[in-house]
Amino acid sequence: MPKFRAVIGLLATLCLALSGCAASPTAGQQRPSPAQGKPLVLTTFTVLADMARQVGGEHIRVDSITRIGQEIHGYEPTPSDLKSAADADLILDNGLGLERWFKRFVASAEAPHAVLSTGIDPIPITVGEYKGEANPHAWMSPKAGQVYVDNIVEALSKLDPRHADDFRANGERYKAKLQRLLEDLRGSFTTTAVLATCEGAFSYLARDAGLKEGYLWPVNSDTQGTPGQVVDLIGLINEHNVPTVFCETTVSPDAQQQVAEEAGADLIPGLYVDSLSEPDGPVPTYLELLRHDINLIKKGLADA
């Protein structure tokens, strides 16, 4: 362990000297001090961090490797991230191939880690570079989200058995809220309605809702908005008379704007997927992210 910490210190020093990057988060994003005494749970992105906080309550500290607004598919860990992994008591990741950088990252950490999508029935990607692999965006389903909660409860209970009853109770209350979102989602759309987005991040939500799905690219690390992708999505929209198309906050809506103009559809940007908003924004929590997206989709497809 001392040798590993020495390597981390050297990396941080080189980073500061050569590129001017920070060895710690910016103001307002300071990671908790180990002196606080509670176990530190490190997650790969902000959505998982909020879920862990809701289950862990006052008994744990939680931090996210990626920050608000960051795109997670192609993220490159920093020396500061490696230091956080060395300090963590538990690391939580999504799995399903989402964090392709994670294997290299976690290999250097001694903390145990849990894969929160374990037990999910995966939906395969049907086109593009990752055809045949699992669509990684399972947290976008209120139904699958309840599996994530169960996995968090299990991981935290192993980490801190003294508070296992609290984790279980928090998890049950949290799952009840997700179930209410699921019930609100079901039956809201006709059997022919199509959800057309930039990224194919809504496959699991579409399955919950009984929606057909169309998108420009399956994951953000794929080529975005090629002529063929644009033409295919326009054809789907025309075939099903789709009134509204959508795009997410972490990508440019330009290609989807072209689709909307060519197909005579409206464009609603502003769907959230990979990141929460700032605390004073529209989706500061996972539940609010799902509720925000569901309401936007219901509004856009009201006449579908």
C-alpha cells in the first residue's frame, strides 16, 4: 500500500507540474475527509451516488468519480480519482459495459466493489459498434432501479453490518417511490407510440412503458449522427407519425434538430441520463431525474 500511495503522489505532482490540472476537486466539490469516521462509498457517476445516499442515510459518506454534467462512457480517471479509490471503503459501479475505463481503475484499489446492475434482464444493442452487447442504461427504468436499490442494500450491509436494518428500511421506502413512478409510467402511451432520442439510453424505460424505440446512436461513444442514422430515424418517425423527438443534456442536439425539421416533428431537448443536475437544477436526485424525463416524454407524446 505505501508503494501505491507513493505512485499516486508522483502522478499528482506530475499532473500539476506539466498540465496544471488539479489534484483535488474544485471548490464546492471537496471530497469528505476520512476524519469524519464514516465509511466512504465511491460511485462511478452521480446517479449512483444519490441512490447510495438514499439507502445509506447518515451512516455513510458518498462521493462520485465523475462530476455533474460529465459524460461517463469515455471518462478518463485522473490522479485524484486514483487517490479517492485508495481511500474508499466500497466502490459501486453500474456494469453492463458502461464504464469501460473502470476495470483499469478498480484494479489499483483495495476496496471491495459491487456491480449494481447484477440481476437485471439486459436489453441487447442491435446496431453499431457494440451490437450484441448489453445496453448499459438500466438505471433509466423505475423497475430496474429497484434491483439497483437491493444491490446497494446488500453491499452496504456487508460493509457496515451494524446498520443493516436501517439500510433495509431505507431501501424499502426508496423502492416504494420507484414503484409509484413505474405505475405512473405504465398505461400512459398507445401501443404504437415511438420514443425517438439521440442516444439509445431509454431502452429499459421504453420497455417499462410499452413504447417502441428509435435513436440516432446506441451509446454516446459511438459515431454520432451519421447520414445513415439520420435517414433511418426520419423514416421511423414518418412511418409512425411521431409528433416529437427528444435529445439528452450531455450531447449536442444538432443532428436531432435536423431529424425533426426533415420529419416535421417537434424537438424537446433536456432529457437527463448520465448525470444529475446541480442541487438547484431540475434533477438534483435520481427520483427527480426519472420523474422529469417521464413528464417530458408524456408531454411530447400526448397526441401519439
